Amino acid sequence: MQSIQASDRAVSSPVRMNDSIQARSNVNILIVDDFPDNIELLAFLLSQQGYTTTHAHSGSEALRSIEQRLPDLVLLDIRMPYMDGYEVCQRLKANPKTQEIPIIFLSASDETFEKVKAFDLGGADYITKPFQVEEAIARVENQLTIRRQKIQLEREIDERQHIEAMLFESRSLLASVLDSSVDGIAAFRSIRDEEDNIIDFQWIVTNPVMAKWVRSHTEALIHESLRNFAGSQPFEPLFEDFKRVVTHGQVLKKEFLYQSHSYSPIWFQIVGVQLRDGLAVTFRDITEHKEMELALQDANQSLIQLASLDSLTQVANRRRFDEYFEREWQFAFRHQKPLGLILCDIDYFKLYNDCYGHQAGDRCLEQVAAAMKATVKRSVDLVARYGGEEFAIILPDTEVSGAVKVAEEIRSAVRRLKLPHKDSLISSRITLSLGVNTVIPQALDEAYEAIAAADTALYQAKADGRDRVVYCPLYS
Ligand SMILES: [Mg+2]
């Protein structure tokens, strides 16, 4: 048992000794006594423990020494000629530079009043001569430990104050950014069910602009539910977007129409980014910009329509016809679908104008165009004014029989208008001649030939006596 303890000590003791001797040699203890033997004895005891000591034989020498180098501890004799230990202590305590140095008084006297005075003046402890070695060392180490802990505590307090100051600064900065922003800013934390699915979001940060939009105050919103808080319910459509930001880390960028009972609709541009188990979102009011954009889109749409309409008859104009026929020709070629085309002409229209005047002629064109539009019902079909009194109808994906049928229907529809034409050489009413061509395009650049074939059919219809439908194939 003893041998184990001995070997234990042999291994571990030198390490501990070395450490503490290293630490103690950095500690400087000033011994002040007018009696050199006392200094010598104390210096010997302390140096055996590894401490560094400096010495002074009078109060004034002690003050000079301290001015040159601040000690970690002062052992101070009370009874000294000229300047006693009490006065030295008072001076040290009066100076901010030295007031924190612990002082242990040394005295031969063991009388109570001296101890009380020593503590009153700020002494940390009191050692009575002759010294008990262990007691003296224990009291010195005690004071040094207290001193170290005090320094450590002061350092920690300093650090904490520094951190608090930084925290305060960053909070103030955040608050001023939030308060002065013209955008709505909010941060939400996810609320999850037992299976870890996000079922709601909780407001954790917001700013005055955002709070105003949901008719609340920044403080009142914190911890509220996004889905249950009445003011934030108009944001419900964003719920799935918010979830994607959190679960996939995707950045959310979208325009959103906010419709609440309290405000006229607001267009927001929304940007959301993941923030731990939640997200931060900014809402920018782009209503004005958006309304301008929509108005511009409407205006553009109207312009496009205007540019493609015949102003008199309100059917497509020749420009639109050319564009549409070209497009449909390419489509029919690629997909090998039949494309139907009808060209038609009001019979003896020149005589009509001569007889009834140009204004009546215009009314006649309007009515014929309206009858055609009413007859051609599919949205893909296009009725266009091809020239003067000539019209064209494009019938995508239409076989010969279908195109001829539409042509016959148009002819009947115009007859049913019963527009009088007393100078017509074939009837007392307005009549139409119609040429039909239907073709599955065999080449991309034969669109013109298809129109020419329909024109040939129209010519044939006129030659055959007008008021009829004639079909002419492009390829035979
Ligand atoms: Mg003395």
C-alpha cells in the first residue's frame, strides 16, 4: 500500500510543483518592515514557496517601490518610525492606481483595537508576530486567491458589458432598419405537428409597415399565428410558398395580389429566404407599378387588335389574313392537316354602289361581314376582308366537304339578309359567289398557290353565273 503511494507521488508531484512554482514566481510580494530580520525571515519563507519578493525598510521606501512596480500583495509592518503602516495603507487606498492591492498588516501586538483599525483602513488581513509559518503562508495565499478571483470577475464583468453593449447596438440598428423601411418586413417560425409537418407559422419579427397592412401593431403580432390571426389571413395563399422556402431552402420571389376587406387590393413583390426553421420575408408595394404595367398590357392588346381589324366591317384586315394564313399553312404542312380557304365576292357590287351610293355600300359590307362572322363559329376560323367587296375565310383542319358546307352556309346566310339589289343581273337581292380550296400542303412555300387556286374557283363561280360555290383543288 505504502509503496503504491510512494510511486504515485514520484510520478505526479513534480508536475504539480513545477506548475505552481511557475505561477508563484510571477507573483510579486512587497515586504515592508523596519526590522531587517523580519524581512529576511518572511522573504525566506515565501521564496521557499516559490514567490518573488521585494523589500522596503520604511514607509517612504515602500511608496517609492510601489510607484516603480505595482506588487500583487503588500505585507506591511504597523510600527515603523516616521511613517507607520497605517499611513502607508491610507495613502495606497487613496490612490486609484494602488487601492486594489491587498494589504496584510504585520504587528507584534495582538490587541483588538489595532486589528479593528487595520480593517477600517482597508487592510485585507492581519498577521501577528512572531509568525506561525503555516498561518502566515495560508493568509498570504488566501489573499492572493481572492485577488485573482476578483481580477477574473472584473474581466468577466467587462466582457459581459462589452457583449451587452454590442447586443444593444445591433438591436438598435435592427430596430432602426425595421422602423425606417418602406417595405413590409416579417420573420416567421415554423409550427410543426407530431409528424414534423409544418402546419402554421408564427410571427416572430415584424415592422410598422407590415403591421399596418395586417391592421395590427408590431408588438401585438409577435407570437400570433399566420393562419389564425385575422389580419394575416389574406396571406393564406402564400402558405405553400412559405413551406417550400423552409423545407427546400428555395428563395421565394413572386408577385402577389393581397385582397383584404380593409384595403383596396395591393400588389406585392415578395422575397422570402430561409431563416433556420422559419423564414424572413419582405413585402414591397408595387401596386402603382403593377397597375401601369397592366394598363400598358391592355393598351398593347388594343393596339394589336386595332392593327389587325378592318375598321369598317370589324372583321380581320388583309394584313391579319396574310399573317394568319401563313402561320396556318406552316402548321398544316408540319402536321399534314387539311387547310380550307374560301374567297368570296359580293355579286355586282359596283352596280350596287352606283345605284344606292357609297354609304349604303358600306352598310351592305358591314352586314355581309357580320353574317359571315355569325356563320363561322370555331375560334380558330378567321373571317377577313380581303379587298373592296371581297372576303376570305380561313378554316384550319377542315376537309373539302366541311369547307364547301361552310361556304354554302355563308351563301344562305347572306341571302337571308334579303338586302335589296335591284340592279343585280341575277337576283333582286344581294348574293355571293364563293371559291373554295382545301389542301394538305405538300410544300412550305406554296401558300400563295393555294390562294390562287381559291381565286380560280371564285372566278369559275362567277363565270358559271354567280350566286354559287365552286371548289377547285390545288393538287389534282
Ligand atoms: Mg516594526
